[in-house]
Amino acid sequence: MSRRRVAAALASASQPERQRADRLRVAGVLTRAQLSRGTGLTVQTAVRLIEDLQARGMVQMGEAVARSGRGKPAMAVSLNPGYGHTLGISIATDARTLALADLSGSVLAVSEVALTDDTLCGVLTRLQAADATLLACVDAAGTRLGIGVAMSGFFTGDDAFINPPEPLRALGRIALCSWLAEAFGQPVRMDNDGSVAAAGEAMLSVGQRHRDVA
């Protein structure tokens, strides 16, 4: 599937479809009946949603799961890791870390780039080179779905700009998110590293076991 078609499929996903996909990301594998529970949707509606996601290639059907009671075995549903991947970029004062993750949230490859040139051109050149190296290490990453950026600093009154520590000052002089989006030809989402770390914990770590963490 082309990058444009994948982007269109993601953009057209409804809120219920996104909720089903998020539950699959957390659980790994669920049956269609399990996906309908606690949502207010009928099993028939949930089945149609899953079938739509399957038609787009975002989910895959696995082997049937035996029921504890009577009835036919239930079909297992999971996210399709090969549907696509995202690039994560962490920009800190001492290094840049890049990671590729598939649709299920599994990390495919990680690379760290030392801080040797803090100019805009130098930063972009190193990031693009590291990205190319990561992609070469992964056999089937699928289509790129977008880029997420975490950076030390805080947003100014204009959300397009971030006020970074002194070693990253050059990156605070531009609308970094749109600059990276144009350079990579991808949609980019950016937040400060503290918020991104919290989101990562919620999505991939303790948040999978606990709804609230004090």
C-alpha cells in the first residue's frame, strides 16, 4: 500500500475504530466479542468495524480461540505490525536518539547519534543519515506513518516554537515541527521530553497495568 493510501486510511479511521485499535495495542490479541465489551457497541457493529480495519490492512485475523462454553471457536484479532511504522526522535543536549516502532508498538531498531554539530544543517544531516541506517537494519518496516519528536525545553506562547537548553539554542529559532515535516516529507508531532516520557509509560509500560499512577 502506498504512503498516500496509508495516510488516507489512518485519517479516515473513526473514533470507535481508533478505540478498537488502541485496545488491541494494549492487549495484543482479542476476540471480536471481547472488543465489543464495555463499548456500548453490539457484537455485530464491532465485527463490522474490525472487518473495515482488516480491509485496510490495519488488523489481522489469527487462529481461532477455543471458547470455555459451547459455540464455535472465536476468531483472534490483532494489529498488523507490517502495516507501517513510525520514527521517534529524542533530541537532548548530549545526544539524539532515534527509534523505529511498528503499528503494534514494538520497537524495531534504536540508534543514538552523538552531538557533534548543533547547527540546523548539521542536526538535519545527522538525523536523516541515522534514519536511513535504521531503515536498512529492518527487513520489513512497512510504510512510514509519521514522526514523533521529543525535545528538552518548553513551548513558548507560539506552539510552533520550543525554548530549549543552551546547547540546542539553534533549534529554538525555528518552527521545528513544520521544519522537520518538510525535511522528512512526513507528518510530525512534537512535545517536550517529559510529556513524551509520560505518554510512553502510559502506552507501553506501567500504563498497560494501571490506569492511574501517582
